[in-house]
Amino acid sequence: MPPKRVTLADVARRAGLSTSAASMILNGRPDTRLSADAHARVNEAAAELGYRPNVAARGLRTDKTLTIGFISDVVATTRFAGGLIRGALDAAQRAGHVILVLETGGDPARESEAIGAVLDRQVDGIIFAVMRARELFVPEVPSTTRVVMLNATNKKHSVSVLPDELTGGRSAVKLLADAGHREGIALIGHNEEAERGLFRSTTVAQRITGIRAEMATRGMRFVAEESCWEWEPHHGYDVTHSLLDRRSDIRALLCMNDRLAFGAYQAMADHGLSVPHDVSVVSFDNDELASYLRPGLTTVGLPHEAMGRASVEILLARNRPSDSRLIHMPVIERRSVRSRA
């Protein structure tokens, strides 16, 4: 037979106080008007007895279950975006909450099931997260349920947490310009003419806007722009290999993500070029592989953990914002940029 659960009444009895007094102390009420000795006796009694609050009972009294629903596409099983969950878990723990994580694989039917599952458990709010930033369709959620979009946007749910891609794009150009690179720069992963009228995502569009705005501000221009729709290593290899076959004036590459940069490194090695002696490289995301490349890849990072923390803090805040919160993208300088100043 399992041991009898220690109750608040047991703690109060051990401390020699009323149940209501013990409750006020354990709930951290600042206006109990009870002595320091009473506070000490209650806390000692709770520790000695191994008291754990009855969250279900507290939920009935306060209409709060101290539980957050975290519904994602493939965030939980994708190494790169795991920081979103780590940050959310950290903030939830500090706030005394737990997180119920459900993954849908992006299947609309599973998304509806996941929403039903977290609502059945009376969560205090729902965070919808995606691995790659995009506008996300969300099935119907009761209007009384707090919702935060993490790395995503939705027209019905305006509160979102996103990376500050516009400033991040500017930062990447600034890295090259500050190192003296003003000519011979190629953009890998996007071509304005080839992709005119095509839509990737709101955040990617902001990244590109930031890049082009900073180039224009500094009076700089790309000598080449290589388009590829999927930003994977073999695409980075193919377009960089083709570029180097055609041109001998490339002195720097600005890659739209680290996976493209990984492929670009291989293409340059095949052409007998070294990074950064012959060609400097700057990229985005701070994927784990960026630190393993040799030389290490200088990149503008996606602040996944900070975004995850912010999503929980906003969800639980008494006065929540009504629009997007942009999180700064940090610059991680390694050794892939050569100073030509």
C-alpha cells in the first residue's frame, strides 16, 4: 500500500498553527502578519514531513494548473531547434510551472488532437512552436486560452516571439565590411531576380531585407547572387562550385545559412582555395556544425534558448504584449573572416 500523502493539515498540526496560516506561509503571501518564528516552523515542518502541494486542488481554487502546453511540429525531435524547448523549460521551472510537450509532425489532424489533449488537462496557456520560422495554421482554440506563437506567426494569434532577422541581416554584412571586404562578395542561397515574386517565409524575407539594406547603406553590391531553394550542404556545394568555375574574383561569401556554408567550404577546398586566406565566409543560424568546421564558421546565431524563455515569460505575464517580440541575434565570431582592412 502506498504511503499516505502528507496534507497541509499535517504540516499545520506539526507547526502548531491553523491550516489557513500554514497555507498563507507556504504560498508565499507577503501580508500574513505572522511571526518569523511561525514562518520557520511551517517551513521546517513541511521539509520534515516531505510535504508536496496538491496541484490539482490548488488549480480548483485558483483556476491555475501551473501547466503549459507546448505544441510543435518537429522541434522536440530536431537537434537544431531543441534550444526552443530548453529555454521554455528553464523559464517554466523558474516560474513554478511544468510543460506538457506534444509533437505533431506538422499534421493538421494531430495538431487538433494535441490541442484537445492540452485543453483537457486545463493548461494555463499554449505555446505553438515550429522548427523553421513561418506562418502557422492553428486549429480553433477557445478565446479564453492564452496563446503565444514561438518562431511562428498567425493572423488570429498576434502574440509571437521571433528572431530579429532584419538586424541580423545587417550584422552579417557589417562583419564583412568591418573586416575590409567591400568588393568580390557573393551571396549564396538567394538571387533577387530569380526569386522575385516567390515567398519563403516572413523571417527569411526580413533576413534578406536586412542584408540588402546594409549593403545599400554602405554603397556595396554583390558581384554574384546564387539562388537555391533548399539550403542544404549539397546545394551550397553545387552553387559555389559553379560560381568558382565562372569567376576568379570572389573574395567573400555571405551564405544564407550554415548548411549552405558547409557545402561552400567543400567546394572551395576542391578549387584549392582556403578559408579565410583566399575567401572569407559569413553565415547565419549558428548550427552546431558551425563550430566543428575548420576554420570555425563566423555566423549570426538564431537565439533559440532566449526565444523559448521569452515565450513562457510572455505567456505568464500579467500584462502581455499584443504583437511580436523580436529577440536579438548574436554574432558568433570564429575564424572564417580575414581582415583586409
